[in-house]
Amino acid sequence: MAEIFADEKFAVVDLETTGTQRENDNHIIQFGCALVKGLEVVETYSFMINPHREIPIDVQNLTGIHNEDVADQPDFSYYAPKIIEILKDATFVAHNVDFDLPFLNYELANYGFDTLSNRAIDTVELAKIAFPTLPSYKLGDLTHALNIKHLDPHKADSDAYGTAMLLINIIKKFQQLPQATLNTLSSLAGGLVRDTSWIFKTIADDYRKHKYPLAKNYIQVRNIILQRQETPKGRSFASGDKFPENDGSKKKLFKDHLNYRRAQVKLINQINQFLEQDNQRAMLVEAPNGTGKTFSYLFAYAYRLYSSRKLVIAVPTKILQEQVIKQEIPQLLAVTKLDLTAEEVKSSSHYIDLDGFVQSIFQSTNNKPALVLKMRILVWLTETKTGDLDELQLTSYNDPLFTQISHPGDARVGTNFASVDFWNLARQREEAADILVTNHAYLANHYTDSIWGQNPYLVIDEAHRFAENMTTSRNDYLQFEAIWGTLSHLRHILTFSDESLQNALNDNASFNFELKKLDSKILDLIYRINDLQKYLYNQKDHASNTIKLPNGSNNLSFLGKVLFPENSSFRGLFQNFQNSLEDVRQSTSTLLFSLYHEGNSFVFTNEALLNEISEQIDKLDFYAEKSYQLADMINDFDHLDEKGFVVQITNEADPLSANLHWLMLNVTPELTMLYQRFDHMLFVSATLTNNKNFDFAINQLALAPLFPLTYIGNSTFNLKEHLQSYVISDMPVPSDPDFTHELAQILISDFSTQNHVLVLMTNLEQIRNLFELIVESEAFKDYEILAQGITGSNNKIAKRFEIAQKAIILGADSFWEGIDFHGCGIDDVIVAKLPFESPDYPEVRLRQQLLERKQISVFENDTLPRAIIRFRQGIGRLIRGENDYGSFIVLDNRILSMDYGKAFLESIPVASKIISKIDLRDEIDKHDK
């Protein structure tokens, strides 16, 4: 279908400039252009231009264009006529056209030339829509993903050619889309930047002339085109295959699929022996990274799944879920030839609600990102088999659109999309599956779900994090200020705004009487909220500790019985609040019902107002549910000290700015109930022991009553050949003001030849200071410097790190253990500071206070074991398997000077070499060779 654009001339332009703000004496230093005709690049242009000013060092680092490269070149006035001629009668195309076109016109106007009025389209928006599941839409990432030749990124000529080839790929992709999808895209595209909609309109108009038939792999429901779905098959419950007891049989199975590794086979046999013991319900396994632990437990359990029992696997993150489903289980089936099926299990909100999405299409919006997202989803729906929104690889799901299009989890019957509802189809597949892979949080909240089947097996992978994730899943809050805000907004739309319900029904005395009664009830509820806030504010002198946040808020921590003693007036006040909240909720619901019910007897057509009232009722339902949770906790006085509470005061001088958060400090009761649901539970991780001892893990996981088996696996390769460990002896202590400057100097002088470096820290302020010291360094001109809290969300940082050819992460918290980098290897892990938890964190202080009350040594039994496990996880970021090599560098010399340092040194699986700063570069270079 290239003939659609056969006669069209596209001028694909890229500019390099001295800065992004054209008004601040910034000018073009390179003009690049690729001309496209007949969907082929027919000519390219590149002009180096003298800007008559210095090129900033960061621009030189980015583009490789230096002052001497342009010093002897003509200025823009010389090239302007040539540029105008090149662009004549062409559609102007750029990757971020709202930068390149205005900047070019600014230069033209400055030199007395007419500005351009060409049709202009943007490849950033087009690429997002054409390729909806890519993780990044930077030009370099797009050309890499689409295998487009792009030899010199950030040079205008190379970028222009890369963008031209991207445009050709985009157009070809759009020309393959079904006609109904193109028609809907064309109807939405008017809100895209400049004339970008012209691409969709042109292709859609051609389709309407030719009426291309819908391909057999598609199905059309209303105006939405979907991949045709397969009906899930039922489970098979009989198989003659038995577990291969003989190691020789295993070796035969492994042939042509994976290496036969003695340590891995021993691990498989240990798990199988556990499964054969009917009276044994739990086992803990520490398996070093790279030993194939996931395949090992899959292999051991797989032969037992033909008796109607399922295997449930819980991992900490959705990324690991996907890895198990897409890599580990296919390998298992290839090796064993077993006829098993597996499905991911996650909450309904991960799936698209097609009914809600179609409604959103016809709602106009001035929100450009939401518009582009809708168009992305339309294209994605022609590709997805699952409807899992995670496939879009977004770094944030905070757009209000997701409230409307995320599936609420109800069983769809009788709606337009009931027969193709992705959530219902997912549940059907899960019912039919033999292996279910979920995440810790979902299992913690849904362990009573029937989806797991009868008496299922359970594997908790990365088990060192399970208790913490269970705890986090039970933490919650009542944001009294938010309730107050909802009530104020409800009063506004009911009574006080110009378009209020009262004004709309001014002549209806009955409704106005009800509105006045409801307004009085809302005011009463606000006063009840104020009473609760005053009580909480007045307890501040009894707080365990107080933390002042950067935004000025104060967080006050309390054990439950301190904040709510047995004779506390809060319980009575809270009961009054609940009664008042329920009264307002029911009265508002009754009013809304009456408006709909009376709709045929008098004219009330303000659907938007009705929807807004309904939204406020939904919020009141949410707050009522939270209030029930809190009421249950504060009325269970015997267990109240197992809960921690944080009173957050957003304005130190205002009692009415108090809000309440609660934390679970003892997760044992919840874990005990969960364990009753499953059988033969395996807890596996690379870091379950401290000095080869499982006691801390057994205590954290509340497994002592089950008398679990334990096993420590061996590495399948010689770690000494893969890992080098260094301790720097002459660094200042981490609290020294010079420490961050010394760390910056080490990075600049010793690590500028490494591809991927992870710097593990414990303090976000220190991360910011370090980032500022290295971000504009000449040594890192080819690197992406990614800093937690500065350069995007943690997920975005992880994706950029994997995509970039050279990158450095400055991270804390989850970068020690919560984020995995499966798309790239890490050359070096640098530990800036030993990972002790900060006692300033409310959950840490309250947990420690609870232990102190039980007369348990906090440092020995909690603080140190947690720090060592996190430290070991930091090592695990580096060596994930037998193909990984790297250096582990500890800069915190307390590991040498303090008594507890020996425990950290002993946790490193290879001997550490103690060296001075001056010797580090030589050691790194020696290891690289």
C-alpha cells in the first residue's frame, strides 16, 4: 500500500542546538535532513553551522560537536535559503516536532526570512501509537528496537536518517491495521500535535475507498478490533510420567536443553524427598544465585500435578512473574515433555475493562497524554491475547483514565464485551491451569480465593521478602483531610455552585428540603472528623518519635495501646464518626436513586452532575470500608500493640490537619492462617540464612510450629572466577562531609570505562548530592546517570538502565533487592554505606520498640540480621548466573573497624581484598582483562 503516500515528499529534520531555550541566545549548530519519497529515503543533508557563541560543555558531551567543529563554518544566514529550498512542498517531520520546527522558524525570523508553514507531523506521538508496548520512545531506543541503522545518535544527520526510517516503519505498521481501528484512530487524532492527524486521515480515507476485509485472526465487537481468543481447555488429571528418581534419567532428560549440574540435581532431589514426606509441611532452601533454583523446584513439583492439585508460586514482583511464565516454565515443559499449563494470577485492575474503555473513547479530553494513551490502546488491542495493561510497559499508571478502564473484577454478563472480557477469560484460564504464578502481595490479600484449588502446593520464591510484603499489604490509612475534601466537594455540587443540584431543581420543594437535610448531615460529619483530628493531634507528646518531612509534615509514631489506651475517648468519637458517615452515604445514595427514579416524570438531563455525585458516593464507600478496618483494630485491645500507628500532621500548628496511618508489626497470625490453606510449602531464596543459620528466617516467616526442613544448596560454578570483592580502607566514614566528594572522584576516575555500574546507598539526600557532582562530568558524557528520586520512578530507572549501553544508577531502598535487571549485566556494585535500616522510619522504630517490650535484643536479633540479608542481596545484584562477572566494592570502612563488620565480611561468598583508593583502578582494570 505504499501508493497511499507515493507522491508525498517528507522532509525529516533534526537539529542540534546550543540549548533548548531558543530565546536565551541559543542557536542551531547542525541541521540534518532526510528526504523520503515513495516511503524510501532518497537524499540526506547535513550542515554544520556557526552559532557565534560558545557551545556549552554538556551539549558538547551529548552531541560530540565542539567549538572548533563550527568555528570556521558559515552561520545560519548562509544556509537558510538552502534549507527553505530543501523543505519546499514537503511535509515537515521531526521526533518532537514542537521543538525542531519552532526553533528553525525562530532562526529564520531572526535572519529576516519567512517562517515555514509546512504541514508538520511528530514521530514521538506516532511511534507511541504504532508500537504501544515498547518501553521507551527515545529515538535511540526506537531505532534499536526496530533494528534501524543509527550509527551516531545525537548528531543531526544520523538522527534525521534514523527518524526517517522510523517514519517509514510507522506508516507501514498503520497500513496493516484493520479498517475499524483506523477509523477510530482517525476520529481521535484531531487532538494530536500540529498536523499529525493527517497520517491517520489519509490512510483511513484510502481504506474506506477499498474496503479491505477483516483478517481471520481478528474479531470485531462494536468499533473495537481484538485478537480472536481461544477457549481455555480443561485440566488433565492423569499421566503415566513419574519423577525420574535416577540421576541418569535426569541427565538424559536435560540433554540438548540445559547443562547437567550436580548441585542443581542435588537440590531437585532434596525438594523431591520433602514432597514425599506426608507429615512434613514446610521446607526452607537457600540456593545461591545461578543454581537454577526456579527450574529445580518446578521440576520437583511438576510430576505431582496430575492429581487435581495445583502448584502456586509466589514471587515478589510482576517482572519475576513474567520471567517464570515466559522463560522458566517453557524450559520445564521442553525438558519433561509434560502436558501442563501455567497462568499468571494478578489483580483485576491489571486488565483492561473493554466496556469502560469504549465509553472513554467517546469522552472528549484536553489531556494530551490520555488521548495518546487511548490511541495506543486501540492499536494494542489488535495485538494482545491477554488484555494485561502491564504489556504497555508504562512507568506510571496514575492517569485518571486508568480509573475508568481498569477492570473492577466483576463477572461480566450481558454487556457488549461480556463474551470477550479479558478478566473473565483470565479467570477461566486460571481455573484450567496446573501452575499458577502470582506475586507476594496478591497471595497475601487473596489466599482464601477458590482459584488456587483444593489443597494446593505452594512455593514462596524470594522468601526473605515474604513477611515484609505480607506486612505491607496490611498497612493502610484514613486520610481525614481527604474525607473532608470529598464532603466539601459534595456540598459544592449539591448546594453551592452555580450548576449545583439545588439550582437545577430550584422549583422542586421536596428535593430542596431533602438537600437541606443532607447538607446539615454533611456538616455534622465534618465536625465529627474534626473531633477525631483534635484527639490525634493532642497525643503528640506521647509519640515514640517524630520525623519532620521535607514537605513540612510531621510523622508521629505510636504503638497501638499508647495512642488508644483502654479508656480512650477515641472509640466513642470514632463510633459517632462511623454512624454519621453511614448516614451521609445512605442519604446521598437515596437522593441519587430518586433522581434517576423520577427521571421520567420531570426533566433532569445533567448526566455529568449525576455521574459526579455517584463518584462521591464511591469515595464515601471507600472511606467507610477503611473505617471498618480501623474499628476492628482499635476494639481488639488484646492485640492492639501488634499494630503501629502514624499520625501525620500536614500543618504543625493546625489540629485539623491530622491524618492516621496504621502498620502491622506482627504478621504471625496472618501467616498462620495462610499456611492452613496450602500443603508442602517450599520457601526458597538466595539469602535466608545468617552465618548458615535459618533462625531469623524461621522466626520472620512464623514457621517454628511447623518444624520446617532446611537445606543450603551449593553453587553450580566457582564464584571465585566470577566475583572480585574489595574493601576500601582509607575512605572517610559515610557521615563525613567529604565522603560524597570522595565517592564522586572514585566514580569519575575509576569507573568511566565500565558499562553498567550500580551504586547502592541508604540516603536520598546523599544520592542527590552525588548526582550533582557527577552528572556533567566529561568522563560520563556517554552515560545515562540515573538517580533515585531525581530521574524518574524506580521502574523507569530500571528500564533505562537495561536499555542504555552505558549507565550508572545511584539507588537506595529497592535497588538493593527489589528490582532485577534481567536485560543487562552489571559490571560493578559499589556499596557506599552498610544497609542498616534507619530507626527514624516509623515502621522500624515501632517494630524495635515492640521487640524491646518483649526484652529481645534489637540489634542482635533484628537490626543486624536484616542488614546482612540486604547486604547479601546487594551482592546478588551482581552475579545472577554463571555468565556474569563483576566487582563488588565496599566503601564503608566500618566493615573493618566495628565488631559487627566481621559478620558482613563473612557474608561475602569470596575473600575480600583490602586496598586503598589509589589501587582501585588497577584492580578493576586487571579484573576486566
